[in-house]
Amino acid sequence: MQDKVIMDNILTSVKNCCDIFMHGTIESPTPNVNSTFKQALNEALCMQKEIYDKMAQKGWYPTQAAQQQQIMQTKQKYQN
């Protein structure tokens, strides 16, 4: 299996964990449970960023800069 595929699978798994931890944080019934989910979410978000950064460095996760007009249209849409 190629490294790119492995990294993509890991990134997807970590993103799924972030989603689960976020919902756990929102739905947590006690401060202790809430704090535990928040900590797990923060750690998973840090992991996700590290994985993304490594993939971007290798050119495996290309990004495209948004045009200024698109940015302004989106900004106006949500300001109204």
C-alpha cells in the first residue's frame, strides 16, 4: 500500500475521532466527562493538523487559494 493512501486513511480516521469527541463534548452530562472529551478533542485536532501538514508538505493534500471575490461574497452572505 502506498504511503499516501495510508496517510489519507489515518487522516480520515482522526477526523472521525474529532467528530465523535466533539459530539461527546456537546452531549456530556457532567463537568468531568465534558473536560475529558474536550481534552481528547484537542489532542485529536492537534494530531489532525500534524498529519495534514505532513501530507501538504509532500504535495498529497493540495489546496487552492480562494479568489478575493469569492471571499467577499461568502463574507457578505453570512453578515446579512
